[in-house]
Amino acid sequence: MDADLLQLVAQRFGTPCYVYDLDAVAERVARVRAAHPAAALLYAVKANPNGALLRSLAELGVGAEVITLGELERAVRAGIPGERLLVGGPGQDEALVRRAAKLRAGLVSLDSAGPWPLWRAHAPGATRFLVRVNPGLDPATHAHLATGAATSKFGLAPAAALELASRVAADGRLAGFHVHAGSMLRDPELVDAVGEVLAPLYAAVPGCTLLDLGGGFAVPDFPLEAYLERAAGLAERLRVELVLEPGRFLTADAGVLLTRVLYVKRDGPTAHLIADAGMADLLRPALYGAEHPIRVVGDAGAARSEDPSGRSFDVDGPLCENADRLGRARLLPGAGPGSLLAVERAGAYGFAMASNYASSLRPAEVVVRAGEPLLARRRERPEDLWRLELDAAG
């Protein structure tokens, strides 16, 4: 997004503010479909649950993968029909099961045998089931994102997955198997390793029609075409259709977090820019050590830095936490009090993880379509912090 547009958004809606380019998201959807036209696309709602974004994806015919009752209701409210819903996650409770059953959700991923009796009792015959397999592989990513590692809480080891799949197949409800090897994956050859784990399972339970490889595609520069070529080959060998659950890949590069510099601190070994956004707005740097590109958006209204040394800055937030940081050692020429900064690649797991820690007010969200910015969620006000509280003291 260009500087003039971002300056306009900041002037009109203030900072901190998330901005999402819906046209860029649509381009990513088109790229995935061009690489594998036959794959079913189910957007992983946890990446970014913004209502305007979900409605845009619904218009494109993209389904949704949901893991909570809230995500389910968001997807339905956005216009995604039940048959294009996949209910996943390890904690499928009765409220989620009953609501998904009423909506006639098309697919359910069973993370363990525990929820199966609930689904069997409530889900209509149109709902089909995948069994999630833990392949026990090293996906070469951050430990928190290695969902396919043997020590992960997700899925079942192959033998246990086969046992559950056989029970589901006996009811005539089994669609296939589901593997989500991890997030921020970069190596297309991981598909081959997953295939070696899955091939015996598909051979042991004939009649399956689907293979769900999840999502987890890294940004930036994921080799999508090479990955999907291997995935298509695996699906062809197994004689099934492919299901994909992209989240971050569709939205991360389409979003920025706008923040203004409040103060500059140079008295010490490290120079600091104190911004009005931090870990309560974008948790990933504190949680995962994630590195987001940061740039100065023009210099209108900014007092330029007088530091002639060219040294880098830590970009820090306003909270009393040492982890309240957006980036370390960043070269930001001209940055000073009042400068507008764009924290890029923030369209996924940004606002979705934002919190009211320290009674912070969550930022506004703006969507851009055809160059026109529109407010999609207003900035929180102090009264929103206690809106749900009750006066327990009488």
C-alpha cells in the first residue's frame, strides 16, 4: 500500500490502526486456484477473523476452517454456507458440536477419538469426517508452530488414527485424513514425507475421497507452485481430492499496522523509538520473536531524527514490559516524534491476537478495496473495557 493511502488512513482513522488490502487477498486466492484449480479452499479463520475480510472471501467462494464457536458464528455471519465449513481443533465441546450440526457443517476434523461420540449423536448424515494424523515430522519451523512434531498436542499417531478412522468408516462417515505439519513451512519436499505416513492409512481404509493438507505456507516467498505440484501428485496417487486451509498466506502480506512515534530515547547503548502500538496490538514479536518489516511512511508532520550516527533503533511499545517491542535494530532514516510507521506483513495473527492487556484499547481496522479505505471495526473506547462487567459488589 502506497504512502499517500496510508497517510490518509492515519489522518482519517488515527493510530494504531490495522489496514487490509482486500484486492491483494483476492490476488492470493487467485494464485492458489491457478496453481491447483481442483483443490477446495477453506480459509483458516484464526489468521484474521475480520468480518469485512470474511465477507470478501465468501464472495470469492472460499470456505472456512473454524476451531471455536465464535469463529463458526463469524463465518456464518459473513455468508459462508454450512457445506463449505470445516470444524477442526482439539477442543470440540458440545456447544460447538450442536451448533455445527444445526448448520449442517460439511466437514469435521477429528483431532482425537474423544469428540466422536458427540458428533455421532448430533451431526446429520451430510457431515463427513477427517481424522487428523500427527505425522511425527520435523517441519523446520519455530517450536510453537511445529504442529506436526511427535511431541505436539495435535492429531493422533498413525496407528491410533487408523483405529479411529476404521470406527468412523464403519458408520459410513469417513472422508479421509488431515495433516497440518506446521506453520511457516518452506520446504515443498515435506509433502513427500507426509505422503509416506499417509499412504498406508489410505490403503487400509478404502473409499476415502479427501486429503486435507492444512495450510501453514510461509510468508514471504513461499514456493506455492512447487508445493502444490507435489500435493497434487500425492492426491492423484491416493485417488482423492485435495483440501487446503490457507490463512496467513492469503492475508499476511495484505495487511499493515500503522503506528506513530511518540518519543525518541538516545541516552544509552540502544536507541529507542517509543510508538503508540506494541505487544497488545501485535503480539507476534514478543511471542515468537517474529520479525516484521517496518518502514517510515513519508515524513509529513514528523520531526526528523537529529542523530547523525545512522545507528539503528529498537521500535518499542508504550507498555511496562521489556517484551513490548515491534522490532529490534531497525534503520529508519528520518524517524522522530510524530513519524508514521508501517509494520508490514501484519495481516495475519495481528489483530486476531490483540488484547486489552494493561487495559489497552484495541486498534481500529480498515479495509481497502479499489483504493478506497473503509472503516471495518472502530477503535475501542474506555467504556468497552467494562461493558461486560457486572457490579458484583452490589
